[in-house]
Amino acid sequence: MTVLADVVFWVLAVIAVVAGAWVFRFDSMARATYALAVSFVAVGLALLLVDLDYVGMVVVLMMVMEMAVMAVYMIMFMGMNPALMPMSMVHDNRKAVVAAVAGFVLLGGGALLVPWPVRRGVPAPDGTAALGEALMGSKMLVMMAVSPVMVATIVAGIAIAAPRGRYDRLGDDLDRGRADDPQPGGVGR
Amino acid sequence: MTLQALLVVAAALFGVGLYGALSQQVVVMVMMGLELMLNGVVLAAAAMWWFLAPDPTGQVLILVVVAAMTVEMAMGFAVATLLHRSRSADMTDMATDLSR
């Protein structure tokens, strides 16, 4: 089982990194999006190998949907042929490569050289249940903080992306008696 | 599968994402780079959780990182939509004045 887990992990690791690298090599932004989705799915499946069942599935499901939205978004707004369009839209490529390699060497070197402590404790028999109990108990504050942030994100996203806001409809001082809408509504009073 | 192996893979993901975030001109591609970096953070956090302290606190931390990824993407899409609508810009070089 351990050997099989090792093999599966390394296959997923190679897929995750190679697909991640191809994100910036594909000539099509739609394909780049799919490559990123593949990278996320590989990492999500790798999480399952360390008994992070819930988090792993959340990552897979959320990122697949997110990449689908991203693909639609790019096809809508970027005005690019989603199939094949040669592109090389980079700046400071050399500096970026140097920074990326330096970051990898620093982090990877640290991972290999740091004398990591031994494991403390053992995982709960049902990790998902333990996570749920923590979120609804001792870690409730985390949920209480994340939830309003999510709501604020929804409101802010709509406010920023909406084509017409209340100032467009009711004037800069919000004192226009009748909203200036392209398609007037109401009952004509 | 060891802690070091997982962390090296996470570092590779972070490095690839860093390259994308620094080099890409299209706003959405920059966001993809940031997502890849956070992908590496999630993997590193999972490795730390499993090999060092496998209690629920680590899982909660990973969920917070996933939530941060969601917020980043949602706000990034919203800002990119506004940029596209207001000045037909989809490249970072066309919106450098926003950094002032």
C-alpha cells in the first residue's frame, strides 16, 4: 500500500507541476485554463493520500467549477480564439524566471535542510468528522470570520462588476426623481 | 512519500506560479499564477498537517487558504470586468496608473 501510495503521489506531483508549467506555455488561454484545472485536480487527489478527504474533494470540485467560469470569462471578454491563437504576452521574462528559480531553490532547499520535528499526535479516525466538530466548536471563530468575508466578496464583486449602479440611475447626488433606466419599469406613475 | 517530497513539490508549484504572476501581461493569467502559488501553499500546509501535527487545526487553516483563493478569484474577476468595461483593457500594462 505504501509503495502504491508513493507511486500515485509522484505521478500526481509530476502532473500537477507539468500542467502548472504548461499554463504559461499554451498558445490558447482556454487550454491554459484547463491545464490549471488539471494541476488543481492533481493536488486535490494528492490531498486524499494524506487523509484530507473533505479538503481534497473541496479543492477538486471548487477548482473545476472555478476554471470553467474562468474559461467562459476569457472567451467572453478577451476576444481571443479559444482554440488556437499564438501568443507571447510576457514582460520581464528573464527577471521572472530568475525570481521563480530562486524561490524554488530557497523553499525547496529549506524543505530538505530543515531538521523537521517528529510527528506529534495521531490523526483522528474520521478526519472529516473531526474537522466538522472543530469548525462547529473550538474553531467556530474561523467560520464566523470567513462567512462575512464571503458575503462581502459577493456584494463587492457585484458592486464592482455591475454595468450600472445607483449613481447611473439616480444621478451623482441620488436626487433624480425618476431612475434613468434603458428599459423603464414600473406602472408609469 | 515524505514531508520533504511534498514540500519540494509544493515549492515547485509555488515557483511556477511566481513566474506566471511576475511575467504575464494579461490580468487573468496573472491571477492564474497567484492561484498556482496558493495551490503550492495548500499542498505544503497539508504536508505539515499530516507529518507534523495531524489535529483539526491544520485542516481549518487549509480551509482558510482555500477561502482566500475564492476571494482572490472573485475580486480579480470583478476588477478585470470593470477594467474591460471602462477602458477595454485586459493587460496589466494598460492599467499601470492604478498602482499610483
